[in-house]
Amino acid sequence: MAEQVLKEKMRFRQIESAAERDPHAIEMWNTANKQYTMEYRREWQRLYYVYVCNIMRKLDPSLSQLIDAWEQTHLSAQSVHNSRPTVPQDELRGPAETQSR
């Protein structure tokens, strides 16, 4: 059983590498990294991951569960809900600390 899982993971890495070397996928990734805003960058990266996963599914449909999980992980990482606002350090101080100044 462990040997089968290892073989599936190895095959998954092979088809992932092959899909990421696709010229259109490379173009999409480069376009994503040239965007000026995070919104556009995330949108292009989402398109990239969907495209790469579609290629992977065509290369080896038997790994669809692994591909689906990988796709979901990467798409959720690009979600706006995962972005955390930054809080300036001086706003982290409580009221007692600001009064002592």
C-alpha cells in the first residue's frame, strides 16, 4: 500500500513538471508575475492553476483525486479571504502604553 502511494506521488510530480513546462502555462505564470496589483496577480495565478490541473488530468486521469486536492490547495491560497491586513506597530499598543508617552 505504501509503495503504491509512493508511486502515485512520483507520477504526480512527473505530470506536474510536464504540465508546468507547457508554453501557455509558462506564459500565464509570467503574466501573473508582471501584474501591478495583487488582485490581478491572484486572478492570473488562479487561471494558471486551473490550466495546469486540466493538463495534468489529461496526462493521467487516474490521479484525479490528487490533482483535485492540489488544485484546491493552490486556489484557496490565492483567495482574497486568506490575505491578512497589516497593522502598523504603533497601533498595536494598548491605551495604557500610549498614555505613558
